[in-house]
Amino acid sequence: MNHKITLETALEAANILRVMCDSEEETNKLLRERIHQLEMVLIEHNIAIPDYEMWHGEFPTV
């Protein structure tokens, strides 16, 4: 059986994958921002963050 993909089909698939990748990148960026906000709230209220120094080094100043 011969499976040939047309240029149009390949471009459509590439576009779908690009949109999916962009969506995941945006989700990851938002998640990093929310984690940072949570860390700052915990630090402001002197709530310990387990293993913070292991992941980020010294505690930031608020």
C-alpha cells in the first residue's frame, strides 16, 4: 500500500502541531508565574518552603 502525504496535508499537520506547542508553552509560562507568586506569598508570611534552597539557591529578599 502506498501512503503519500500531500503538501497541503503536511502543512495542515505542521500548523496543528505548532498551535499545540504554542498552547503548551503558554500554559508552562503561566504555571511558572503562579508558582513564583505562591513562593513570594509563602516567604512574606514566613512559611517554610521545603527544599526551596535546593531548587533556587538562597531565599530572595522581599
